Amino acid sequence: MSSYYPQEHSGYPKDTGFGLIHVYYGSGVGKTTRAVGLATRAAGEGLQVDFVQFMKSGNSGETAIFALVPNIHYWCPGEHPFILSSGPQAEHYDHANKALTYALAVAEKGTHLLICDEILDTLIFDILQKDQILELIGKCKGRAELVMTGRSAPAEILDQADYATEFVQIKHPYYSGSVARKGIEY
């Protein structure tokens, strides 16, 4: 369970328009799946959805479905190798910076729903800085719904969130020797 509980909430915008901030984080599975579900729901209602993947290579099953839905624009900078014990390499920084540049441009141009999948994981490896993500939040707040996913969320980002959901892992078959299965885990 998270140790973060806001003392008070600043309230929601007075109108019922877009521009709330969603943070889905934690060690449990389902963060991206939740974001994909929200993208599908929004697209089904005719909203413009921009789905940007950070820290991933763009080869998960959802990308094939996104290609079939005209109002979901999916973008991934390309291959993203695993970060080994030696730490991030130049291609990790390049990948994240390209994804952030794209997300900022979309926020500026205008969209109903901007999903930044795994953007919070860039903070774990110091690939992006908190102030860069706070800038993105600032561009979206009150204008475009912003969803951010990842394993952890710093207090400064949780403070800006209107929705914050922590996914907690209780069991996972990986720890019993199972391998990731296409269509289920990715």
C-alpha cells in the first residue's frame, strides 16, 4: 500500500471538460492494460487519443488494434533495448527524449486524451527529469486528459494527479518460472 495520501484535494475544474491528470503506477500488472482500455473507451466515443510509448519497442499486441482505429494515434520512437546493470545508454536517452518531444507537441496541438505509457519509469533510471514531466502535466492540465504509467510515482507528480491508482502485485507466474506470453503479458 502506498504511503502517499494527500492531505487535501485542490478540487476538480469547474467545468466538465478535459484536462485531468491520471497516474497508474506500482509493481502490479495492468497499468498499460488500463491505459489501453481507456484509449479504447475514449476512441469509441469519438475522442482523439494519442498513445505514446516510453521505454518500450512498440511490439505489444495493442499496437495492431490501434492501427485499425482512426482516432487513436499511436507513436513509439522505435526499438528500446533493456537497460542492463551498466545503466542507460545513449539510445535510451534518445528514445525517451523523442517520445517526450512528441508528447509535448501533441499536448500543444491539442488532443482529448494523451497517454504516456511507461513515462514514469524514465525517472527510475534518470533518463528524464521530474521537471520535464511536470512541464508536460502543466501543458495538459485543464486542456487534455493525461495518463502516465510506470512502476513508481514521486510525490510531486502524485500531488498534480486527479486520479492516482497504485497496482500492487500479489502473485505473478514469472516467479514460478513462466515466460511472458504474447497477447497476455505483452
